[in-house]
Amino acid sequence: MEYDGSMGRVLQICEWVMRFAYTNFLWLVFTALGLGIFGFMPATAALFAVMRKWIQGREHVAVWQTFHREYKAEFIRSNLIGAVLASVGLVIYIDLAFIYPDHFFLHVLRFAIYIFGFLFISMLLYIFPLIAHFNWKKRLYFKFSLLLSVAYLQYTLVMLALTIAALVLLAYLPGIIPFFSVSLLSFFHMRIAYIVLQNTERQDEKREKRKPAVPAFYPSDSAENG
């Protein structure tokens, strides 16, 4: 039975609410299955894989099968990437916690760490969209997430603003955390990152048509995930 007008929109909104609640639940379950520390990265990678398919218009994709498949496929690779990110983040935190700017050199050093920290946080916003979108060697995710975060700074700032707004909302409404916290934020991150990825891919297509040939932004052996 089909509904038109306002009833159809209400049903569509309810359907999306259930989708976000379900994927958020799956993220919590699969994170717990990996004992938290080992489940966070593959569960988040699987969540972004589902969001990517929705954004591509494949709204009726089998969520459980997709989530489970991507979780297993990305378990090792995503955890290795996560280990590197955690190590870098820990170094930044220690530097900021224990470097006290009591003279000029330390002021400059602390400012440099702030810049590096901002670039690190910006890079984090693109790691999972790239994992969901490309099948690359691990080092390429670090390189291109940083390049994209700088090359498309306006999109990066929007993603940062959405993240801050989501954290503020969750602080005031902690009851929605089990239902919409990670899934809703990942959808908006993937949506914005997907615009960036499409822009760079279009630019690569234009470069390929130029003579003499201009090097593509992405590596020549890039393989897009299905």
C-alpha cells in the first residue's frame, strides 16, 4: 500500500529513524564483540560502509549482511590503522599535557603541536570514508585523508562543526546515545566526504583527458569498493 503527501513523508522519516537506530545498535554490539578496543575500528568501518551504500541510493541494502561482512573484512586492517592513530594521538596529548610554555621556544613548540593536532583531527574525519570507499594499502589512507582535509578545508570545517554540535546535543540528551549517536554522525560525515570524493574523482577524469597527461590525485591502482 502506497501513501502520498504528508503521510508518505512521515513514513519515510520513521523508516530512516529505524535505520539509524538499527545501525547504531549494530555498531554497539559489534564494538562490544571486539571487547571495545578491538571492535571500535572494524565496527565503525562497517558502519561507514553501510552509510556509503545508502548515500549512493542503495537504501534497501541488506544491512546485517553488509555490516557483518565489512566487520570481518576490515577487522585486521582497521585495527592496524587504529593502532597508528592511537599512538599519534597519545603523543599529541602527552606533548600538550607536559609541555609548559615558560619561554619563547616552548611557546612556538606548543603552537606547532596545536597545528599538528588540528591536522590530525581533520585527518580522522576522512579515514573511515576512505576505508569505505577504496581498497588501498594502509599507508595511503593516512596520506590521502590528510591531503583531502587540507585541500577541501571548507568541507572539513563543516564536518568539525557537525561533530561539535553532535557532542553538545548528546551532552544535553544522553538518552539518545544508544539509538542515534554514532550512526547519525557517521551518515553526515560520509555524506560530506562523498561529495569530496566525487569532486576529486571528477577532477581525475578531467586530468586523464588532458594532453600532456596530468598526474591523477589518487594512485593509479585505486580500486573502489563495491
